[in-house]
Amino acid sequence: MIFISATKSGDRIEYRDNKRWLWILSVLSPSLPGLAAVAYLLSGNAWWVLAPILFYYGVYIVGDHLVGVDPNNPPEEVVEAMASDPYYRVLLFISVPVFWFSFLACAIAAGQPDTPVWAWIGLVVGAGVSSGTAITVGHELGHKLNRLDQWGAKFANAVSGYGHFCIEHNRGHHVHVATPQDPASARLGESLWRFACREIPGTARRGWQMERARLARKGLPFWHWRNDILQGYAITLAVDGALIASFGWTMLAFVLLHNLIGWLHLTIANYIEHYGLKRDLKDDGRYGPCEPRHSWNTNHIISNLMLFHLQRHSDHHANPLRPYQALRSFDDLPTLPSGYPGTFLLAAFPALWFKVMDPKVIAWAGGDLSKTNLDPKRAADYRARGGTAA
């Protein structure tokens, strides 16, 4: 499809989205764990359950580096036309039942009495990775203002029991991003695992506080059916309760571990998206506006097509309402060394992560540690090195 518009001077602009049909991969990718579970149930061959993990953390990483990057941007004049094209929005809604399919298929396969322990682990990991990606769709829909998109976000986040996400993300993270006050912005010198212990409870607590305050302004108690967080939790509890009733209490371990893996994947995304970056502190003690330079970006084609352009995170934070298909890249942005799958693996090994990423953060700050979001527990170590990387 060609989008047509005109410049301010009246010149005609035509733009073809060459990735238009490739965005279907964002819908198909989360189906892999479910398809693998079905293949196992039909064939009895448990090795199928490992295929999604190999794709997510093998094929996609290799594909990112073989196919490369795409810095192409749609002209600003056609963004409104692209945003109003229902095709892109329909893909988001189609993906929601795909996430539920993968979760339920893996749960059913894990609930079979003859499923080997190693296959059970493969099913829970595959489902958890897929359901963590569901929060990406909840993230995209949750930024929209209409009720249908908001409910789509609730169902996407409910797959892994993360019903507080949209409240906290929109009203908390986007306000305080790239500042020491944000539990979802990682600090220079902070390992992924210490960050997770701060981010997961910190964002949940902030989301609950914000929803409590919203309801109080309406004269409503927290425990009320109009509580957006509780609505999401109710969906999760209803489905998980049905699974436990069907397969017994052994399913509880599957559900809890699945949810934890899903949460952890969101946590890793938050960790790599703003690591060490800090907005400018003004003389009045307030932070300047969030700019594209305050988020790590990557234009790797394969993983961006699997994640609805989540990796163009710089433009998203600068323009939260801009739809995924129209997100732009900019020159001189802080850039990750790989797409998200490869960078996730890097983040899991703190020493290697610090070796690769700390020099990038220090260079971004012009060698001035005061301009970074520095971990207070590591501040003395970094300053002792004179602002050099770990």
C-alpha cells in the first residue's frame, strides 16, 4: 500500500511501507510455543518443546546480524495516514488470542502425566518468553485512549498476571524515565539481577499507589470493580484457577513459574532500554523533558519485526502516542550492540554487560559521571576510576 500526502509547499509525497506484510511476523512469532506444544501432544515427541527457545535465542539472534538494520523512516507527512490505517491495529488485536493460545497449549501439555521433567521446563520457559512478549502488545495498546484498546491491553497483560503494567508504565515510567526516581530505569553499574529486585516490586507498588489515588479522586475505594488493575488480575485468576481445577495443584507451579519468566522478560527489556542514561537536571531541581537520546535504540530488522518496533524505543519515549509502524530512528542515538534477544543474553552476564555497555554510557555522557544515572552503591568505584568504564 502506498501512503500519499503533500508537503507544506504542496509537493506530492508517496511512501510505501516495505515492511507492511512483514509485520505479520509479530503475530506469528508468539505462536511458536503453542505450536510446539501441539506438535508434542500429537506426535508424542517431547523434543518439539525446545524449538521455540532455539528460535527466540538462536535463530533470531543470528538473523539479526545476518539481515542487519533498517534505519528507514516514514516521512512525517504520511504519519497520520499510517496511524489511521486499521491494518496495523488489527494485527495487535489478532496477536492477543495468539498469546493466550501459546500459554494454554503449553499449560495443557505440561499438565499431562507422562510429560518428562525437562520437557515441562521447556514448556514453561517457552510459554513464559511468549507471555513476556505479550506485554509488548499490552504496552502498545495501553498507550491508546479508547476503551477497546485499553481492554485489549488488559487481556494481553493478563496472560502473565501483570495487570498493573499500563497504569504504572503510562503514569509512572513515562513521567520519571531516565531519572534516579524511576524503578524501571537501570543505573550505571547496577546488574540485571539487582535491578530486577528493585524494579519488579517497585513498579508494582507504584502502579497500586497510582490506581488507589485515581479511584480516591472519584470517591471510590481501592477494592472496587472499576479498579483497572483488579480487572486485569481477575482475568488472570479466572484462567489460572480453571487450569488448576482441571489439572490439579501441580499446575500452580507451572503458572507461577510462567508468570515469573514473563515478568523477568519485561524487566530485562526495561533494564536495557535506559541503562545508565539520565535526563538533564535543571537549576530548579526538575529534570528536563525526555528526548530520544535518553533511550537505547536498535534498528535490527528481524527482532523489530517480532516485537512491533519496540526496539525503536527512543522515538517511543519522545512521542508516546506515535504508533509502532511510524516510529522513527535518528542520527547519533545511543545504540545497543544487538537486537533485544541478543542484548537480553548479554545482560544476563553482568561482567560482560558492564564491559560492553559501560564505555557506551560514559561516551554518551562525555566522560562526566554526574550526567549518568549512576548506581549509588557503585559510585565510589566508578569515581575511583576517574569516570572510566568498568
